[in-house]
Amino acid sequence: MRTLPMGITYAIWTGIGGVGATLIGILLYGEHAGLKRLSFMSLIIISIIGLKILV
């Protein structure tokens, strides 16, 4: 939070939490890991990287 605004920091941590929870569900609980789910998770990760680079 020293270099990023609070709104962007919140969005980044929320994205990390969402992707992390989904990965735990896939890896530990055997949830379906379809192409759509993995594609949208990659979009979240790309968005997080983009926010970090642009700000």
C-alpha cells in the first residue's frame, strides 16, 4: 500500500484470493477444471499483472 492506491491494492488481493480459492478447490477437492474456468482464471492473473505494471 506504500506505492499503490488502496482501490487497486484491494482489487489485486481480491483477485489473488479468488484464484487461490479456485485452485484449492481444483487441487484438493477435485472440482472440475474446465477450459472456461482456467481461461477466466488466467484473465484475472493477467489483469492483476496489468494493474501492477501500469501503476
